[in-house]
Amino acid sequence: MNNSKRKTVIAGNWKMNMTPNEGVAFVNELKSLVKDKNNCEIVICVPDVDIPTVSEALKGSNIKLGAQNAHWELKGAFTGETSVNMLKEYNVGYVIIGHSERRQFFGEINNSVNMRLKTIIESGLKAIVCVGELITERELGITTEIVSLQTKVALHDITAEQMKNVIIAYEPVWAIGTGKTATADEADRVNGIIRNVISDLYGENTAESTTIQYGGSMNAANAVELLSKVNVDGGLIGGASLKALDFTAIVDAAQ
Ligand code: PEP
């Protein structure tokens, strides 16, 4: 990470785990564990139904609240979806979009990621945009092409000014929830490729100030090495974000 140029962001993704009450109990533990850790932004992205109780529990803490998706329209006939205005009423500050599980199970495509991103940014929220290759794509040697394409389409029509509210998370799909982590050098290399794409689109300054996280089985044991890399500006963490001590150890690794 390069703290002089960009913010380090450690974000937990609870996925479909924790009921509203479990979420509050977890947050009450986490709040005291991380209360003095101010060298990185700490975010937890929770299921929509947990947002009201967790939002209340986070008041006055240094942990920011995130959601795991948001629709591109502000309201209307979109059964099962959540709008940015609904999220904003509960002090949600971040929204994950384009997660590989959304792409794999819920038909998310690069164009819909871009539509969501525009609405999220226009509403004043920050977005964590996930990109990453499948194992078959890695084996075909097309990781660069895949992450470049995903990044370019996601950022279509987003301005350099709006990039201040965009975080990219490089998440190789084969590393998510599998216990297999990209080596620190490989995470650094691919994050560097994404930074080059941003540089081509917006110039060097924007590229150097954009936070690019790594995600994929990041844990207390490998976080120090991953986060020591110049292009790895934080982590998007699934499994290890469900254990307060493990998540705190990753926050410590970013200090
Ligand atoms: C994720 O869900 O974004 C993720 C990286 O999960 P895990 O840390 O469990 O691999």
C-alpha cells in the first residue's frame, strides 16, 4: 500500500451470514477491538436486513457501514432489490458491486455493474467494484484481458472527479472462499494492471490516488505480506470478516 497517495480500506463482506441480532453482538465486540485503529478505513458490508440494527450499533464508532448491492433505478417495480436512497436513510456509506457471487448466481454482467456504479456515485455513496478472473480464464492466460475489460466497462462514463468515490477490489474468483490466495506478488501485479487501465482512462494522478484492494481468502496469516505490496491498498474480506479477532488482525496488518 502507498499511504501517502491513497487511503487503505479494509472492508468485510458478511455475505448471507449473521442475523440482525447476531450482527449487533458482533459489532459491539468489533467496535471495542478496533476503536483506536485509525490508519485505515474500516468498513463492514452487511445483508440488507441487518442494516437498521447494525447502523444503530455503529453510531459513534470508527467503523463504516456498507451494503452488498444496490439497484441502478431509484425506485419502481424491481422486486427483491434495494435502492440507494433506502441505504442512505441508514447511513450506509459504501456499496459492493459486481461481486463474483452476484455474477455467478444472479446474472450480474459488466454493463449492469456500470449502471449500478453510476447511480451509487451520483447518490454520493462510495462503491467497491469487484473484478477478477475465473480459474479457467487464468489457465488460458487471459487474466489481464478479463480484469481490464471488467474495469473498463464498469467505469464507462465515470468521470475523474467521480473516481474519488470508487474503489476497485481485485478478487480472483478461484481464491474466494477457497483458502487459496494469490501470492502477494501476483496480487500486486494484477492490481498494477488495473492501475494502468485507470491511468489510461484518467491519467496518472487519478490512478495513483485510487484505492485498489485485494480479496480472496485474505486472513490474519497472509494479510501483512499482501498489504505490504505497493499496489495492494487494502482488502475485501469474506470468511475472516465473520470473526472479530481475525478481522481485527487484518486491520492491524494495515496499520
Ligand atoms: C469475498 O467474499 O469478497 C471474499 C474475498 O471472500 P473470502 O475472503 O472468504 O475469500
